[in-house]
Amino acid sequence: MKYGTLVSSYGLVCSVLLQIFARFFLENTPPWTEEASRLFFIYATSFAAGLALKNKYYVHLDLFYNKLPNKWKKYLNVIISILILVLFGLITYFSLLFVVQGHAEFSPSMKIRMSFVFFSMFIMAGSISYYALLDVLRSLKNFRI
């Protein structure tokens, strides 16, 4: 996940720099750079989403959470992890169907199969599901009433 995020981010930076260079110094801007930038951004976000859940970088409301008793916090942590797992487990399943469906389509300027583009949804949902499952197992293991 970390290397996918880095490679996608570097690809995004390079394609944007190429766009800027081409607009100032060349007669024409390569038509594929805009689509490549979009694709690199989508993949960078997809790879980073699971890592954000793993490292607890997502946004949450401490104001209400900190006012709860410790017993309720434990219940809430388990419930939230289970809901994340269920939601992204469903998205993982249906994203595979979406990838199969996009196999016949091609992107407009780069002419790559849209299933490659749609696969980013599977990466994101699958990695979030994986780290949510680990979080559920860790929460249940440490769960004491």
C-alpha cells in the first residue's frame, strides 16, 4: 500500500509537471496527460485509504467521544469497526463486479481498459476491509466489560 501510494503520487507529480511544461514550451499539450493525472490521483487515494484506517488518520469527533464513559467507548469502537467492515466488505464485493463490467470499455484518450481504472475501487475497499477486520479482531481480543 505504501509503495503504491508513493508510485501513484510520483506519477501524478510527473504528469502534472509534463502538462505545465507542455503548456509553456510546446505547441500542443499531450492529450493523455490530463487523464493520466486523474488516474494517478485516483490510485494514490485508493492505496492511501487503507493506510489511513490502519494508522488512525481518519477524522473523528473527539468532543462527543471523550464525554462518554470508558465502557461505552469500548462498545462504540467495536460497533464502528464492525460497521466499517460490513460496509467496505460489500463495496469490495460489488467493486469486483464493476471491474468485470468495465472490461469491455476503454478510456477516451489513453485507450486503456476501464477495468484497470475501476480496479482502484477494489484496492481501496479491500484494504479498508482488511484493516477494519484487523481492528475488529484486535478490539474483540482486548474487549473486557
